[in-house]
Amino acid sequence: MEASVSAHAQKLGNVLIPVTDLDEAVAFYSRTLGLAVKFRDGDRFAALDGGGVTVALAAGGEQVAGAVTAPSYKVGDVAEAVRDLTAAGAEVVSGPETGPHEVRAVLRDPSGNVFVLYSSL
């Protein structure tokens, strides 16, 4: 196994789940599954407590990783992490860009799996 140039992920911050109807998704994940709602941004995004990891329900324009469920890793510097990870074989899908609450970038690992890097504003 090849040694890492640097370690960027501070933690698995959330798992992004694309949804078509945020009200319906929040009702399912909170009332039916039992996860507490931590934060909601209108009809765009809701964060639920997944017990140490945020379950992030993303509607419409907030589906930064597309219509796939994707892990999202908190990093100290998104641009630096993107640079190091692409040098190690990752592919940039989008970003880095500043969203309403964070700087983020979407990448694919060498096997084609989508993941997100973010840092809070």
C-alpha cells in the first residue's frame, strides 16, 4: 500500500442523500426512522442527527454529487485536499466552489465512487 502524501479528512462529516421531496424525506427520516432534525434550509437541505454522522437530505440544487448517495468529508483546506487527491488518482467532478454554508468539491476516487470534500465558511 502506498503511503499518503498528507492526510486531509478530519472526519466523515455527513452522508449526502439526494431526495425529490424534502418534506416527505424529512418526515420519513425523522418520524419513521427516528432521526432528530438538526438544521433545515427551506426546501433545499436538511441535516439530521445520524449518531455522530449527519444524514444530509439534499433536494434539487443541493445535490452537488448528483443523484447518488455520497460520503462527505470535512477537511481543513478544500483546494489543497483536491490538489493532493487528484495527484493521487482522484478525478474532480466539480469545484472547489463556495456554497451557502461551506466550500466544497466533488471528486471520484480511482474506482469511480463519488465523494465530497468540504470546509465550513
